[in-house]
Amino acid sequence: MSDLSACMNRVIRHDIQDMHAYAVQPSAGLVKLDTMENPHRLPAALQQALGERLGRVAINRYPAERTEDLRRALAAHARMPVNCGITLGNGSDELITMLSMACDVPGAVIMAPVPGFVIYGMSAALQGIRFVGVPLTPDFELDEAAMMAAIEQHRPTLLYLAYPNNPTANLWDDAVIDRLIDAMGRINGLVVMDEAYQPFAARDSMGRLERHPHVLVMRTMSKFGLAGVRIGYLIGRTALITEIDKLRPPFNISVLNAEAGLFALEHADEYARQAAAIRGERDKLFTELQALPGVTPYPSQANMILTRVPDATAAFAGMRQRGVLVKNVSAMHPLLANCLRLTIGTPDENRLMIEALRASL
């Protein structure tokens, strides 16, 4: 009989053995406000219509034409420029993996501001690519001088700019972003504008695609309201998308997911109404957080609010004890010391969250 430990030590990369898997918090029985989901379900009539439609899908067949239909529908929904193409991923996570694989040239470097979405660095590490994180300023803005110096020094293959950023929820200065895009253009690197939270933001980057051939825009239907469906999409110049699409696993979007995505786009007005309600609740919650002693909420253009409290560990534990689950991000980066990330929920959920936070301070 073989020794499993010795076998793993021989065949599993040691850097992977040293990594921690992406953690998902148990949420059973709790008000779940930790993962930036849309808290609204479809009205009953639309739920029934979707169920009947999914029941007619030929799940005995591999995905084919409906995936292409979804690509066209998403391109139209996003107002994709005519000189661009689109590819789909099983959420943004798979697209990030595809980008890491595509950009894995000798000496490759992937760069992003930090704190930011942890999957950028994790995906780079899994592909064996060096990741360079450039700290934001203390008020969570881009440090332009540091970013420019890092681009000059490391000459990254790929730069991620989340717009808005996770977990800080802010939109960065557009003039700074444009200068960073120009700097990446001078070294023939790619820039990915990650717009996962676009439904809640005042601005987007679609216009940058027409001005810059080395820019891509990545979005997801998760924040649109389909987190459980897992559909992400990447838009860029046609020649560039053609190469990246070669890394997409065959049939990576199931027929059920494609049909659910098409149904959602046909009812985009309902999801727009939900997004507007979330933005309204976000503004109301921000004002309520400002009134709590010792609490500092940061302005948000997403469906979450980064909030600094006197003791994040105690507040997180106290809120969980009172039935409300949020995200303690204070260990992610020194800039996030004593910060909680609060997802915007329904009015009732937000009321329970504020009450739990107030009682836990």
C-alpha cells in the first residue's frame, strides 16, 4: 500500500500545499450579508415562468446554440462596440483563470492595486506567475506615483483595475486610470477593467474599449442578480478575445445557466428596479452608519459598504451571535485594519444589521 503523504508530496505542487483555499462562511440560519449578493428574488409570476422555461430545456444535449444566443444578448445589453468580441466564463473567476493562462509568457507579471479582489493574486499563483500588489493610499485611492513606478519596474503583462473596487467599493479617479492605461500601452501590456459591480455604479468603462485596443472590460451577472447561475463575460477587441477564447473549456456554460441568463436579460427592467432599490438602501444605510459612535463608513459605488469600527473582531462576533453574518476583512491588508464589509440587503435585513452592529460596538 502506498504512503498517501509521500505520494502527495511527490505529485502535488508544494506551493499549492502551502496555500489556503478560498473560504466560504457557513450561513445557515443567519441573515446573510457577507458576499454582495442581490437580496431580491424574482416576483412569483416570473419564478413560475422561469421554472417552466427551464423545464423545457434539452438537458440531454451539450450546450451549443443557446450559449451563442447568450453571447449575442450580453453584447447587446452591454452595448459592446462593433470592433469588439465577447467570451463567457463560469463567473468572473473562470475568466481570470483564462487570462492568467493566456498571459503566462516567460517573465510574466500580473499586477493589481491592493487591497483588492483576492482571486487576482490566487489565480496568478496557481499559474506560477508572479503577482505584484501595489498598496492604495490610506483613503483607498490609487497611488499614482507608486503604480507608475511599479509598471516601470515590473513591466506587468496584465493590470487589473476593479471599477468599483472590492472590498473598498469606490470608483477611482478616471484621470489617474487613463494615465495608467496609457502607461500599460507603452509597454504593450493588457488592462482589465473589472466591472463586477457595474449595476450599482455611476460610471463604467465601456467607452475605453474604443479608445484603447489593449483594454478589456470584465463583468458578471452575479451582481446583476444571478449569483447562483455563474455567468461572467469579457469584452475586448475581436483579435484579442479570439485568442483568449481558445482557453475557454468546451461547454463551460450549461444549458440551464444559459437559459436563465437569457431569461434575466429579457426581464432586465425587473433587475434594474432591484438595483435601484439596492442603491437607495445603500444611501440610507450609509447615513445610519455615520450616526453610530466610533464607526466610519466609506463612500460606496457598489452593493456593499466598507466600514471601520473600533474592534472588528468583537463586532463581527457580536453581530453573528445576534444572527447577522457580515465579512470581517481586517486581516486582508493592513489598510483594512478593523474594517467590516457590509453587503446591502433588503430593508428588513439592513435594519437587523444596523441593530446588531449597534449592540455589538
